Amino acid sequence: MTETPASDAAPDGTDATEATDGRTRRWAGHREARRLELVDAAVAAISEHGPEVTTEQIATRAGVSRPGLYRHFDGRDDLQSAIAARSVERLVHELEPVWRPHGRPFDMLATALRAHLRWMSTHGNVYRYLKRTSLGTGGETATTNVRVTVAEHVAGMLVDGSLGAEVEPATAHPLAFGLVGMVDSAASHWLDEPYGASLDQLAGQLTEACWAVIRATVGPARLEAAGGTS
């Protein structure tokens, strides 16, 4: 008698390999969703407890044990990287209207700076945590991610003429990173030592300073020709 080969189909008729792959994808999706929940809990713990937050405080906020927390991360560095990535994602989302500017270039610059400073002020503890942990690992990876994200957008606005005359990439990118570095340094100092300056005062001061650098680099004549004067 000829034996009939065993079927590879699952009881519901689905190929066994496809069923296994489907379960694997669902499990991976579940783990990724759970990891994101833990990262959001970590960010909330940092906001509450400050940059010196402990792993135990993060785990408590997440409702898990310390070992349970690290089952989803490859150590503390992986957790810190995930927090940094999530913070950059939120920053980009909150500043999304800024990347689609309209109006006078000077006013758009003022709006962008005020929005960025508001984010830093609102998420001050998270910003300090990113700065503290990145320095602790011998680099500035976490805070650089935030600066690079903003600087790349600013460079794009310079190249396409959103902030006045169209600027060649070779000039726009160093200019953008220099401006963002100045703003980041000034804002970081202001968060710790405001000396009575309000957010609006700092925004106004930095807008004037940044615009002066743009004018000096691009040239007043080019900005005026493009209608980009303040």
C-alpha cells in the first residue's frame, strides 16, 4: 500500500510554516509594543524624578521588577538609547508644524526657536537626563541626536530658501549646525540659570542673534533680493 505523505497543513488548513511565521510576527509585535510601553514609563519616571532617576524608580513606574524591565533591553545602554530615540521622535512630532513654514523668514525663525525652547522647557528633566547619560558614556550620542535632528531640518529650510535666500548645501549645513549648537548651549544654560529671563525674552534674543549670523553668512543683499529681510 502506498502511504500518503503527512500533510504540512495546520488543522485550519493553513500551511504550518506560514502559521509559525505568523505567530512569530505577532509575538515580535507584542514584544515591541511592550518595549515601547516601558520606554514611555521610563520617560514619565524621568520627568517625575529628574535626571538622577534610578532603574528601580523606572521599573516601579512601569509596574515591573528590575529584572523584568531588563528582559526587554540589552542592558542600561540599550534602555538609554531607546529613551533617546523616543524623545527625538516626540520632538520631531511636536515641532512638525515648524518644518512646514510660511510667512516672513524672520518670523518663521522666531516661531521655530520659540517652539524648540518650549519643548526643552517642558521636557527639561528628560533633556538633562539625556545630556547626563550621554556624557557618562564618554560621548554626546543622546543629546547630539536631538541637535542633529533639528539642525538637519534647519539646513533643509536654508537650502530651499524658507529662511530667505536659497543657500548652497556646503554653506547651509555648517551654518545650521552652528546655529543649533548656539541655541542648544544657551538654552541649556538658561534652564539651569535663567537669571530672570523669560522664555519669550530668550527666544527674542536668540532670534536676533541667529538672524544676524544668517545675514552675515548669506549676505544682506541676497536676503533683500529674496525678500527675506526682517
